[in-house]
Amino acid sequence: MDKRRLFYGRNKVIFAGGIYHITQRATGAELLFLEQADYLYMLHILKETVKKYNLDLFAFALMPNHIHLLLRINEENLKEAMHNLFTRYGIYFNKKYQRKGHVFCSNYRAALCLDDGYLLTASLYIHANPYRAKLTNSVFEYRWSSINLYNKADDRDAFINYRFILNMLNSDIDRAVKVYREMMLDFLKLQIDTTSEPHAVIRKLKFSAINILQKIAGSKCANKKLKQEMEFNNAIKGLTERKKVFEPKEREARLFLINQLLANCYSVQEIADLLQVNRTTIHRLVNKAKQ
């Protein structure tokens, strides 16, 4: 199986413990939410779905015509959970507005989070979405997302497991909130390709997000895996500073990085962009190593 299929549409790779970025859209140019009561009802059934299907919901954003969910399944029940959520809302919406037909597109998207860097970046991307869409003047004030839980260190109980991502940044919740807030402000400055699928954008932005985290938290970051990703980022930076690699050890280091990225489902074009070389160079290095 092509590892990149982990990220695309219909043939989803589902397993207990998997963390997924779910996106679902309205059909055509239709809207999902026409008034406040619609948002509230979606939150109501989302909370019930989290409990019924034993999900860990880390972040969400309800947009006028689409939805983002970042969650972990603890059983192999993603299909059933999403069917329950979207079917219940569709029945409610059609009955309320006296309409017929599909409310949502036929298939939701589920991008598997393969590492902590992707998970952190996905949460930032989701929370930034309403601001980038100009639905709010402040990214921290959008009512129909989980951003408020990440912006106030009151350690409240909620059906969103916001502590999971914050604890990756720092074991002290107050400090973690400050780090996340600073990361969000820097994340908003990044250029985003709005024409690409969200998962492709997040994968590309992950390295920038790790750089932001390293600048803000550095060695104080609480998460061992994120620290390893910082080191990986530094290795990429070191190689990209030199356009030509002459020493055998440097060529081996570049090949190691390429293989690591390939193992994590990055395409040749994505790797070429990261290392600031052309696709031919990537193919040549990989093919030469196989000889």
C-alpha cells in the first residue's frame, strides 16, 4: 500500500489509538450553520458522540460550511462515530429548515497523525481557521472552537481533552498556555496555501511550527518526541545551508534525512522543497543508495 493513502479519502487506515484530523463539508455552496442554535446543537451531539464512542477530542472548529475535528479513537469505531454525528445533525438540519437531500458531502476526510509535531500543528491550524476566514477579529475569541480552552489556564473540566496537547508543551498548565498562545501568534504569520488539502498544508507547516516551538520553549519543552523533532529540524537546516554537499558523511546525512521523510509518508516533491533541491537530486540519491 502507498503510505500516502494514510491521508486520503475513502480507504482510511483505522486502528484503536489512532489520532485523526477529521474534515467534513457541506454540499456545494450550502451552509451547515444558519444561526446560533445550530452551532449549539452540533456541540450537544458532539459531546454525546465523544462519550458514547469513547473518543478523546483534542480540538475542533465549527465553520459556517465545514467542520474540523482532531480526535483519538480508543476503539476501531471511527466510521460508526462519524456516521452517528453527521447523520444526527443532518436529520436535525433537514427537519428544522424543511429541506431534503444530503447536508454533508458523502465522505469525510480523515488524516492520520503520525507524530506529535503533526498533532500540534493540526491543532494550531484548526484554531487559526476561523481567523484566517475573517470570522473573528481575534483568533482567541472565536466562540465555536476549542481555542478558549487553550487560552485560559483555569484547568477546567470539559469534554475536550485540551490538556493532552498543552502537556506536550509544558507540565505546568500556566506555562503551557503561554507557550501555546505565543505559538499561535507566530503561526498566524505563516503563509498558507488555501488551494491545497488541509493535511498537505499541515504537513508542510509542521516544520515551521517546530521551529516556532524551538524558539519559544527550546529545551524547556516537556515532550521528548517534540525535542527529537527539533533535532531533526536542525539537521535539515544544517544541510539546506549548504547548497552543494561534497563530504561523504554529509551525503550520508542527507540520505538518512530523505529516508526518514519517506518513511513518514512525505512525497519526493515535499522532500525536495524542504531540502531546497530538485526532485532529480532526491531520486538520484535514493537510487544510488540502492545500488
